[in-house]
Amino acid sequence: MRRRHLLLLLAALGLDARAQAPREIELTARRFHFTPNVIPLQAGEPVVLLLRSLDFAHGFFVPDLDLRTDLMPGRVTRLALTPKAPGRLAFLCDNFCGDGHEGMDGIFVVT
């Protein structure tokens, strides 16, 4: 009953409780690629990346946002971001993981 009252109060204030939670996007790293490697985003939309490595301690780096984290096998790493403007944001693995490492990258397409 309390939850219903809270939802009614938020609705009366013009707020949507569902809109408050960021969208979660799963991203997997494996030698020598990310899946998915093209990710559509909306400008101003908060998202949380759920990053998982399947085989190696990969790095995840978004140079234009100066965001970086390590991805350890067997763990999910959460990384929050909110793109500010439309465009393309590249991401890449920055831990050398063998031949083919230099092609381990992807892109956020922000509209």
C-alpha cells in the first residue's frame, strides 16, 4: 500500500519513478572484441554499463569522457555514464591482451 501511495505522490508531482533508474547495458569483453561493439545512446540519458570479461583482465577506456576501468574475469564491473551531446564516442581495451589487441574497440553512437 505504501508503494502505491508513493507512486501516486510522484505522479501528482509530475515525476515518473521508472524514469529515475538509468538504463543498464550489458557489454562483454573477450580477446579481441567487445560485444556489442556499436551501442546506441541518447544524449542526456543516464546509463550504467555492466561490463564483463570472459577470459583476461581487459581494460575499458572511453578517451573523450576520460572514463576508465579494469575488467576482471568472473566479475561484473558497473560503469555509469551520461553522454551530453550527439556524436560518436569511441571505447577500447587499454590492457595489452595479445595479437589482435589493437582492434579491440567499439563505439557509442549518441543521438
